[in-house]
Amino acid sequence: METPLIEFKNVTKRFNGKTILDHVNMTIYGNQVTTIIGKSGTGKSVLLKHIAGLLSPEEGEIFLTGKPLGEMKKDGEWDRYRKNISYMFQGNALFDSMTVFENVALPLRQTTNLKKKEIKKKVMMRIAQTELTEVTGKYPSELSGGMQKRVALARALVTDPEIILFDEPTTGQDMVRRNIILSMIAHYKKKLGFTAVLISHDVPDVLFISDRIILLWEGKVAFQGAYEDTIQLKHPMIDEFLQSLEGFKDELTGLLSKQMFTSRYAMSFGAKQEGLSGAAILFDVNFNLLVESLGHQAAIDIVKTLGEHINKYMGAIDGFSTRQRTGQIITILPHINGTEAKQVVADLAKRLQEEALPSIQSVMRAKTKKNSCFDIYVSAGITETNFSDDIEKILSNARSAQKIIAQYQCAKRRN
């Protein structure tokens, strides 16, 4: 069994006699995005500060790859542990008297012995990756809220940490900015290989990038695991939390939230519906390549447009859809077999090919102000489904059947 990167065992913390963390037991695994959710005042930030070493438990123990942090403080490993952690604060914690470059460079200047030339090289690389090159010499007060978040993210990344802690990274952002910031976290986690731990209220947006969910409720861990598994639990705390999410939709695309999608699937294909069949379609866009070519904002705009097209077309034939990942959408079509689903996909592909993708290309060129050459590929995988199939099985079957259904290549590539 895999050893957790971080493990809490019976961790308790009190302030002024009030118990904030009450015998918390939880595990965080390496190279994953773990998101801690829960109501305000349940101890999420306190938990994060324990991981960062800013607070110590009054009872219980915290382990790093099986070794107690308390022992690490005694033998010198503690300093190495702290250097491998970055913390992105909720309010960004940028210094108003420093430029973007100086804010991002600060951790390197404070914690390393790198020469000035080496620091500049690392800082400019992270600034470029977070699309801030044009504002390198500006001050935080001159930047939008979204740009300030990106500066904070660049600073968190600049030391090449093994673990990055994100305290409400999308607070106060509109739906597009929320998705851009979360997309950047997932993208750089995959690219650089760090472990991300987030606390967030932005459900369902944050669920698209999360490998693991920890639900903190009244100081205790009520659930930890894959988000899809929450609906299988029969626990009053889980029920109350999920009921509070029932009204959520994916604002970016207009699609159903994962919870609403799963509930509708259960109603359509539950045990009482034995014999009912349908089809599932898993759509995918080449999101990561678009990020590399255009940046996160343009890539998110493309997902938004495609999601709106899929939602409009599939909704008209009684299909229902949700985003499975940032650039991945699954649609269920009740009462339709595989052959009929192939025709539905062919019709949608034609519309995407003739209308949506050329329009996206035109808008993206105008927005990015680049004469760059970038391609858009939309893939789809079709599988039949019935009452006995769970969502994971459907995803696996559809994923294995995926192929490109629509593409738009730039003029340079076509020539």
C-alpha cells in the first residue's frame, strides 16, 4: 500500500478553550491535487497551517512519508521540509512596495544562495509561464485581481517546491478567472510534479482538478477520497453537505454540476429502471496543448464555447452533461443506442467543424493578439450503457473508444 506523503493521526488543536481540529485523521498522497472543503469556520485554514509548520498540534501527530514531524525538528530535517513547501495565501500577501519581479524573486533571495543572474533566470521563467512578462516591472496596485493571483502563484512556484499549499486561491474571482487559476494549478502540478493541497469554497469548479477530496465538518474529517465516492455514503454530515450543492451548476459552460449529473444518472438508470439502455459520449479537447500555445485564459474560453455548444445541442435531445475534467465533458443520452449516438455525434461534429471551431480561431487570434499557429482537436468516445453500469465504467469504456471528430488546423499547417 502506498505510503501517504502527509498523514494526520488524531490531531487536535484548540484556541482559547475552543476545539478547532478534533482528533483529525487524514492522508494526502504525493503528486496529487487534494482539496479540503467544508463550511466556513470548520478549521480548514488551521489544518493547512499545520501542514506548513506554522502551527503545532496539542494532541496527535503529523507524519511526512511515515516519519513524525516532531522527530524531524530534532535532527535537522525540519529545515529541509520547510524549504520544500510553498504557501499561497488567501489574500496573495504581495508587497505593494515591490514590483512583480521583486515579489516573485523574494523567496529565492531569502532562502537560497543563488547568484543574482541565476535568480533572474528562474524568476523570468516563472513570470513567463504565468503570462506576466508584460507587467514584470509593475507594482501590485497596478494589476487586476486575476493578475495579482498569478503573481502569487509564480512566487509559490519559483523555489521548485515539492508541496504547494493554496489557501482559497480563487476567492473573489469571477467564473472565468476561477477556472483559469485552477487550470494553472493543475497544469503546473502535472508539468512540474509537485503535490497541491487546496482549501476552497468554489464548488463545483475546484472538483474538476481534484484527485482527492477531504470534507472537514465541525473539526472532524467526515470524508476523504474521490469526489464521486461521496454519493455512496450514508452519513448525515455528507447528506447535508451534498444537499447544499444541489443547486450548483457549472457557470462556465452551463452544464450540470457533477453532483446534479450523478443524481440525474441515478434517477435515469437506477435499479428500478432495469432494462433501460442509453449511450454515453466522452468529449475531449486538446486543452494542455492549447494552454502551451495560447495561455490559460484563451484555453478556458475555448472550453467555455465548446461546452455551450455541446450543452445546447445535447440538451435539445434530452441529453445531460457535466465537465469531468477541465477540458473533458461527458454526456448521457437515455433511450438512444450506440448507432443512433454515432449519428448524433456526426451531426454535432459537422456543426463544430463548420461553425464553432472557425469562430473560435478568429476570436482567439483577436484576443491573444498573436499571429500564432495553433490547432484545435475535439475527440469523442461513444459507449452504450444500462442500469448496471457505474460512471467509472462508462468513462473507461468511452475513453478507450475516443477518436477525433472535429479539428481546425491553422493555415500554416494546412499549407
